[in-house]
Amino acid sequence: MRTQNRIKSLYRARGVPTAGTSVYRADQRAEWLAKLPEASRASAELLYAALDGLREVKRTAQQQLVAESHRHPISHVLETCPGLGEIRVARLIPIVVTPGRFRTARQFWSYCGLGIVMRSSSDWVPVEGRWQRTQVAKTRGLNMRHNSALKVIFKGAATTVTTAPPEEPLRRNYQRLLEQGTKPNLAKLTLARKIAATALAMWKRQEVYDPGRHQKQ
């Protein structure tokens, strides 16, 4: 990603707009290089060579990561969960280690940074020597103390599910929330929490994903 950003910045610095991803494609590089001044083409070619090398390294690293993950039988179970592919499961397992660490899904949500904070520092004030609540606790956002890698995993899984086939139960739940007027970011948060709870339950029960359990009652 850093190399791709450097490639686009090189073009944009020369006044060449680079919307989309065609600037990275090998079959269109000659066309893109022709848009640059001759003095800048050598730098672009070096960045393209670096991008090709990094892609090969990334592909090899992913293969090794998945192979190591598949040494654990639970990886094949978790990969059936919507939004959790081989790479996300391979990152998830060494972070969580065991689902027994979390008694409930709410504890897991807090660890993943998906727990909702309902308090602030000004809810209670002293009145005549006694503490009284001045207002009802309101939503203050998500908890700040969490594992950032897990938050990325489940938010990415939620984004993947939003583009899943319409018959997927979790996708239908997401569409239902949008139709009810829920903001897209809050609907995606609800979906991420659902995926996290589903993955935790699957891990504890050693059961593959069953779409029938997530049909609307």
C-alpha cells in the first residue's frame, strides 16, 4: 500500500490524475508512463519494480501464514463464518488463542473494540454533600482500550459481508437495518458485533457456520 501511494503521488505531483487502480496494472503501465515527463519515468519504473517484488513477497507470506494456521483444526471451522477468510482467521487465532478467555460475547466485543461506552466523567455531581446523577447515561462511542488488530479483522469482515449475495442472512440483517433508518456506519458496527459473537460461539462449540441459526425469528 505504501508503494502504491508513492506511485500515485508521483503522477499527481506531475499533474496526472490517477483515479482507480488501473495505474498499478502491468498491461497498462506503458500507457501511464507515457503521461509522465521523460525525466520522471525512471523513478516510476523503479517504483513499479518494487511493487512487483512486494506483491510476490506478500503472496509467499500469505501462503506461509495460511499453512501455519491450518495446522490448527479450528481454522477450518472459523473460515466458514461469513467475512472471515483464510487470512483473517490466521490473524485471529494467535490473538485470541482460546475462546475460554471470554465468558460472554459482550466481553469479547470490548476486547475487540466493539463495546459501547455509556458513561462520561460528568454524570455525577455533589449536591448538599451527596452524589447525584445529573443526566441519564448516553452513548459515548466505542471503548478505547482494545486490541486494534481484532477491530480491523471484524470491521473488515463486516465490510465483506455487505457485498455478499442477498440470500446471506447477515447481509439481509444489514439491509433490514438500513431500511429501518439506521445510519450505515452504525449498521456496519452492528454487523461486526454479530460476526464477532458468531465466531466466538462457533469456536466454543467447535461447529461450522449454520445460516439457519441467523434467520430472522
